[in-house]
Amino acid sequence: MDKKTQPSSSPWPQEASSPWKQSCDMPMTDQHIVFAQWAEKFDSDILHLKVVGGNCIVLSSYEAAMDLLDKRSSIYSSRPRVTMLQDLIGWEGDLVYLPYGNAWKAHRKLLHQEFHPSDSSAYRPHHKKALRLFLNNLIETPEEWLRHIQQMTRSIILAVAYGIHVQVKDDPSIIAAEEMFAVLNTAGIPGSFLVDVFPLLKHIPTWFPGASFKRRAQEWYDIRNETITPPFLKVKQAMANGNAEDCFSLRCLANAQSPDPRPDHLSEEEEMIKQTAGSMYEGGADTGITALRTFLLAMMCFPDVQCEAQEELDRDCRGCLFSEFCNRRPLDFFCSIIRWQAIVPLSVPHQVDTEDTYKGYYIPKGSTIMPNVWAILRDKKTYGPTAHMFNPKRWLLKTDSNETGHCAEAQWRLNPDMRDPVGITFGFGRRVCPGKHMGLASFQMNVASLLHSFNITPTLDDNGHVVNLEIEYVSGLLNGPVPFECSIKPRSEKHIAVQ
Ligand code: HEM
């Protein structure tokens, strides 16, 4: 262990200090849970793991994450290089994985123009349309609820990014996206492949024994390319023909300073727009799906919470589910869902550009910084002894405001003494999620509509008994429940009529 990294007064945890031991012991699944256990065992909110590929710093408290990733964001805003994903699969120019610098700033600028917090016009009409179709699909084939959620979430992004309107089941754009997300969830975690740890392995030939990762990388490159290139070229061609639909890609292409005049070629600037549209797709779709799956699981496991929320929605949001983003109960549901089961449990890792010290610890230049969002959101000091439990009430305070119309002044407001999980879930500092407002608004409207119109209950087995419910999660980049069944039935004709 490097002397400089080990202040004598407060040694790094032994388990995290032996380079070789760590590289062997680095958990490959449920990392967030193991890291949380280590943090507790060593009573330290900052752990240093020496791995073969470099140094990894895990932050397990809100204070540490904010102190470094937010307050020192000028040096903590880069990304570690993920060799498999970036060099071999071609996620090279993707905003999510770009190092901090001018290229990243240019990509971000494009998104900021589109997703201004006070302007939901870029996504709201698409969302309303997709949500309507989703609710109708649920009435017709409720057993296919997962497919309907996937279709809704992905089709919103397709519409926002490319003006594509998916109407049919198993649309090729949706299938391509599905495959791309599976790749991202596997290869998006630094260290998932040996080549991430030993980048020189990327040069071995494809036929070499043990080089199966290179063959997989080639297949995955094609999947990503097929997902993000054809829809973008379509927009470019439609723009040339004068019949393109308004969308993110079109608006950016229309403002491009140096476009390639050929319809099937892209200039450097157009390539950047294509990558940014792709990163929107990657960042925005599966996070929303995961949040909704956890919501359904929670509703089955906590039926009393569901009933109470439905009664409140009946009282407070008469007829407004579709016309307004209803900012009341659904917000505390979002807070509860994302706190109970963090969607991106270790966020997306940052990288520090220069060496630094924090609380007397030395942090080597180039270290990978992982905020353990899952642990921060279950911190007993902040959320009390029941921090591990789902309980929307912990967020709510009732006010005495008079209601004068649909979705008038909120009767409920968030408890200001309870730390807002939204500021943790969507990341930190300069890399904070640019789709935060869209993700939040979409979730609220989905949850309000689902709760208002449907009862969500466990399925019954052949003997009419409730199928045993397990709260079991499987994590990659995202933390989602293991596949489960669920019954979604309309509450009444009256409730469905509101849609
Ligand atoms: C529930 C929904 C969502 C969650 C939980 C979520 C979460 C996150 C997190 C944790 C990060 C990493 C932040 C960091 O590095 O500190 C991130 C980055 C990102 N998200 Fe989201 N996100 C959501 C929705 C969206 C949506 C709707 C979009 C696009 C329309 C989007 C696009 C992105 C992009 C492009 C990045 C990369 C930003 C960068 O590296 O500079 N996300 N998101």
C-alpha cells in the first residue's frame, strides 16, 4: 500500500488495502451491497480499493459525494475509460462516457438546449400520446405489462430524439434498442471484462484463444450502430426532402454550421449530434423502465400504501391525470421508489483528473470515483432505523391549502427535513443527469395514471393462492427486480374513462 494513501491516524480498511487481494475480491455482482457492508465494517464513508487496473474510491455518504463530485467538480468530472465498451464496441463518442473536456461540453450544450427544466414541450406531447397507448394496451393485454412499459418508455425517447412514432408491437427500432441496453448493462460497468483491466489485450487478434470478447465486441458494435445510425440518417434525409418531423435531431441538424451535403454521410458535427441523440436514448429509456418495474413490485408488496394513494388521487386529481403533470402524491412515490431501490446504484463512475486529498486521505490522479448511491439512500443517520423500508409517508407533510380546481395548490408537500433523494439519484456535479426533469416528470405522470386507473396485485396460482412475492434484485449498471408476474386490472369503468 502506498504510504501516502494511508494516514496513520485513520488507516484504509485492510480488506481494501492489499492490491492483489482486492483485485481478486472485487465483487462482480451486487457491488453496491458489498461496498456498503465494507463501509459499515470499517466505519468509513470513503474506501480505497486497489485494483489491478488502478485505484477505485467508493464514497458512501452524501457529504463525501457532494464534497468531491459537486464542490470539487472542476477535477472530479471525467469518466474512467472502459476499454471494452469504448475502444472495442464503439461507445467512443457517447456523451455518457466522454472524458471531461471540450467534446463533452459541446455534447452537453446540445442537450441543455433541449431539456431546459422549465420547458417540457420537447417531450410532454410525446409522453401523453405514448401513455395513452400504454394504458389502452394494459386494458387489452394486461399480462404483457412489461412489454407495454418497454414500448412506452422507448417510444417516447424515439419520438423525442428522432420523431419516430412507434405504434406496433415488436417494432424493429424497439427491438434494436432492447439489444443495445442489454449490451450497456453488461459492458457499461468498468472491469466487467479482463480487457478493461489489461487494456493491451485489445490488440490480440480475434482468432486468438481466449479472445471471444473481441468477437462479442464486434457483434455488439453492429447492434449499437444499427440502433443509432439509421434513425438519424432518416431524419437527415427527411430534412433534405422537407418532410422531417420536429425532433431533437432535426433541430440540431437545422442549426449545424458544417453539414455534409451528401444525405448518407455525416460531417464531424453531425456525427456529434447523432451520438448525443444516441446517448439520450441510452440514458433515458431503461432507467424509466426500471423505476416503473420497482413501482409495480412495491404496489404488490404494500397494498395498503396503494389503496391510500388511490383514495387521495381520487380526491385530489379528478380528471386531471392527462391534462396536467400532477405534482402531488406521485412525487412522494418517486422519492420512495428511488430511495428504496436505487435505480443506478453506483451512479456512473467519475474519474479525478489530478491528485487530491480529502479528510487527510490521498486520492491518486486518475482514480475511479464511485458514489454508492444505494448506501447513501439507505443511510440510517438520515432516513432513520427504517431506512431499508418503502414508506412514501416519510416524504409527506399535509398543508391546509384550499383547492379551487383540478391540480390546484398542492395539499401535500415534501417534508423539507427529509433529504431529497432526487438530488442523489440523478448523479452529482457537472455530470448530473441532463434528462433529470424529463425522467422525473414522466415517472410522476405514469404513476399517477397507473394508480388512478388500475389495481396492481400479485397473481394467483392454479389453486387460487397468491403467488409468493420475493423482493429480489439483480444489478448491473441498473438495479432492477428479478422478473416477476403481476396482475393489473382496471379499478372501474369510471376510472378508465378519465384517460
Ligand atoms: C429515472 C430516470 C433517470 C435516472 C435515474 C437517471 C440517472 C442518471 C445518472 C445517475 C447519471 C450519471 C450522473 C453522474 O455521472 O453523476 C445519468 C447521466 C445521464 N443521463 Fe440520466 N437518468 C434518468 C433519465 C434520463 C433521461 C430521460 C435522459 C435523456 C433524455 C437521460 C440522459 C442521460 C445522459 C445523456 C447522461 C450522461 C451525462 C454526462 O455524462 O454528462 N437520463 N443519468
